[in-house]
Amino acid sequence: MLGAMHPREEPRARAGLALLALADYRRLWLIGGLSNAMRWLELIATGLFVFDATGSAGLVAVVSAARALPLLLFGPAAGAVAEAVDRKLLLVIGLAITTGSALLVALLAGAGALASWHLAITGFASGLLAAGELSVRRRMVAESAGGATMSQAVAFDSITNAATRTIGPVVGGAAYAATGILGAFAISAALNAVALLLAAGVRHAQERRTLRLGAIPRTVADGVAIARALPTVRTVLAVTVALNAFGFSYVALMAPIGRESFGASDIGIGVLVAAEPFGAIIGAMLLARRAEPGGLGLFLVGAASFLAFLAAMPHVPAYAIALALLILSGFGTAAFSTMQSSLVLEQSPPEARSRLMGLVTMGIGTGPLGMILTGAIAAVIGAPWAVTVLCGVGGVIVLWAGGRRRDGASRRG
């Protein structure tokens, strides 16, 4: 039986419900939910198609990496551009590209002409939307909250992201099992088109810096200098790299791990991928009941626990145990993802927020490097041990970043 709500939690709960009454926040919230769910639907359907066609875990990882590569290549630049160009326009363009890419895959599949390289190219194009997710849509979400705090606005958006990461893989696995990749990408094209229509109705005003393309490298460098001067932001960036390069890259190998280690069906693989974000939903709800958000300590503990549970998952003897470990890992993801954006937004000068969120995007964008590395290691020692080894590397980085932050705090004290 759940305990009574703490008196200090009631204003937070009322503020959370009030967010959905704000038209622009609600539109941006729905856009994030739809586009993120379709991103995961496409990832699962793509992994299943490539593995069925080639039997290569390494190729699955490479094609999956193509989708995440724009985050690494364009994330910091997106932050600089988002301070000079209308963020609503950038969001609309990104959604239009994503919708068109999904439609093209569906048409190629319908014609019987779809190949793995098509999925790599269209995945890269769709990844352009994700490259601007933090510096464009997530910033718009935070600023559209009005009187609510940024951490509350971001927390509700994070819960939605976790929910769509649960729904997307299951729907992707089910759609692939029922209709193949054609049906999966047809669904994606339709729902991304809905998100595009919602974006057209968002009202957004912003102060703009002058955009000088030649100055983008200097603008990014200024953002790096600001981040280096902010210990909390610096720690968030290091841990973000650790989890995305060495932790979240596990998703690229879930098709071969699910098939070969647990004998899972297409839908069963989708459920495995959905388990970690399902745990993140539960964890985020528990965090929402806290009177205080938790800060950097919660962020670090969440990151470390996610990696620990994930490292053990591929080696357990039964599908049900693997499912349970992935759910537990999601509790760590909740703490990590809830605090990641809010820590950076709250610690950053307002005029540098998009640039610093662009750096966070670059950290997230190290995921494709991790996926490629995971695929290469899997070819030598197998997919299960590849996941475990990389989680161990990520754990070392998290411990180092946390220790370095505490040492810095001690010296200042």
C-alpha cells in the first residue's frame, strides 16, 4: 500500500498536472512522445531486418550506429544554430525529414527493393532530428513551462521519453512480426506526420544571436570553455559519454542476444528492449514523489547502477531473469536521465544553454562509436561479453568522474 503524499509533494504534483494545461508545452510533449516512440520502433525493426537478412551482429551494430551518428557530428553545431535560428523552424524541418525517410523505407520495402544500406542512409537522415532534440525541442519544453520549474518540466518530458521507449520497441517487434518492415515504417511515417502537424501549431518566441556559419567552431569552443568552468556540467558530460558510448549501445545487440542467448521471438526481443525504459518509468514516478530532486549524487548512483545490472544481463540462464535485470537497470536510467538535462540547464548561464545542451547532445552522440565498437568486439568474443566488457569500461569512467568532482569540491572547501 502506498503511503500518503508528503505535504511538500502536493505543490509539485499540482504543478506537474498544470503543465499539460499549457498548450505549447502539451504540443511539444506530444511531439517528443510520438517521435521518440517511432525512433525506437524503427531501431527494433531495422535490427531485426538486418539480422534476418545477413545474420551479422556486427552489421546490425553498424546500421544502428548510422542513426545515432548525427548526434556526434552535428550536436554541438545544432546548439549554436539553435541560438540563432528559429527553434520551431528547426523542429519542423527535422520532423519533415524523419517523416519522409520513414515513408521512403516503406515504399522501398513495398517494392521489394529494400537493402541494409538504404536503412543506414535513411537512419542517418532521421538522426538529424535527434541531433537537435536537446538544444531545440527539450529547451523549448523547459521554457514553455511558464511558472513551473525547469526540473519539473524536464522530469515530465523524461517520463514520457521512458514510456515511449517502452512502447516503441514492443510495437516495432509486433509490427515486424505481423507485416515485416513495411508495416513498421508505414506506422512510423504516419505518426511522425502527426508530430509534424503538431509542431506547426506551436507558438514560440526567442531572442536570436546573429548566425555566422564561420563562427560556429568558435561558438562551440566558447561552449566548451564555459562547460569546463562549471564542475557539475563537466561531470554530467563525462558520465553522458560513459553511458552512451559504453552502456546504451547494448541496444544494437539485443536482436542477436535475444535470439541466440534466450531464443526470443521478434516480439520477445521488443519486450527485452522495452524492459529497461519500463523500469525507468517506475523509477521516474518514484523520483517525482521526492520532496527534493536529488542532484548530482543521484545522477551518479543512477548511472553506476544501470551499468552494473546491464553488465550481468546477457549471462543469466533465463529470459525472465534477463527481463528483471533490465527493469532494475531502468531505475538507474531514471535517475540519470531526469537529472541530466535539469542539472545542465540550471547550472548554465541562460545565453549559453543551447550551446551546453549541444555538448550534451555530442556526448549522447558517442553512442554510434560505442555501437561500432560493440559490434567489433562481438565479432571476436560474442555479443553477451561485448556488452559486459563495455559496461565495465563505462563504470570506470563514472567512478572517475564522480571521484574527480568530489576532489574538486574538497579543495574548494
